[in-house]
Amino acid sequence: MKAAKKIFDLAGAAVLLVVTSPVLLLAVIAVRASSPGPAIFSQTRVGRGGALFRCHKLRTMYQGTPSLPTHQAPANAVTSAGKVLRKFKLDELPQFWNVLRGEMSLVGPRPCLPSQTELIECRRRLGVLEALPGITGLAQIRGIDMSNPRLLAETDATYLRTASLWLDLRILFGTLYRR
């Protein structure tokens, strides 16, 4: 399963990066037009084994907004372009680079900020930190966000116990078509 998932991740990320590059280019232009600052920003996140890595995203908030989990960030910090990017999950497109670098998977537990200590501890206790974080995951299609660390970590652990390429495909399609 590990080798197949790695091949699936690398091939999928490479194809998706090429296919979505026109959308990514338009999104970069929209971000730059809606507010000053770089279009892509990198944020320190917790990866496999608790190691820190730089997670890339399209910037959806005004430059200078404190680095907080999305559910704690002020609503007025999100730019006009950012609202659209978030609605359609386009802000995650630069994470295909993280997948190609081996820092993330297409599907897995979403990487959290180092300041989310309760979530990190719950994930450590359940063995979730042993997996690569994902661009999307079971918790996302179930509508579970980081505001409930225990439930999120338990859902991540459920995904890891039942993980398969078929489940990953279902989660990817569920992410794209969830409304």
C-alpha cells in the first residue's frame, strides 16, 4: 500500500499541477489584484513524525494577519479573492509542490500549525503523526474542522486504519464535489 500510495501521490500531483496551472495562474493574478503582497505564502506546519515543514498556499488573507487556524482568524482578514479561493478550495493548489517534494500526500490528515498543541497531542497519542499530512482528508469531507481537536484526531485515526487507494479516490472526489 505504501509504494502504491507514493506512486499515486507523485503521479496525481504532477498531473494535477499541469492540469490546474491555468487556474493557478488566474488565481495568482486575482490575489495580487485584490491586495498587496505575494500571491503564494508559506506557513510552518506539523508534518510526519511531528517534523516542521513549509506548507505552500495561495494567500487568502491580508498581509500581516496573525498566523492562526482558519476557525480563529478574523472574518474581515479574508480578501475578496480569498473568499472565492476558499469556497472552491483553490487556495490549496500550491500544495501539489509539497506532495512532489514528499512533504505531503494528496489525502491524509490536514497539517496543523505548531501552536495547535491539543490537536498535536491527540494525533500523537493516536499515531496520526506517523502519516504524511494531506491536501484533503476524511475529516474535510465530513465537515470536521480544527475547532474540535479530539474529534478531528479520531477521524484522522479512522482514516489511517481504513486507508486504501479506493478510499483516497472517494475522498478526492468528495472534496471536489462537496457542497
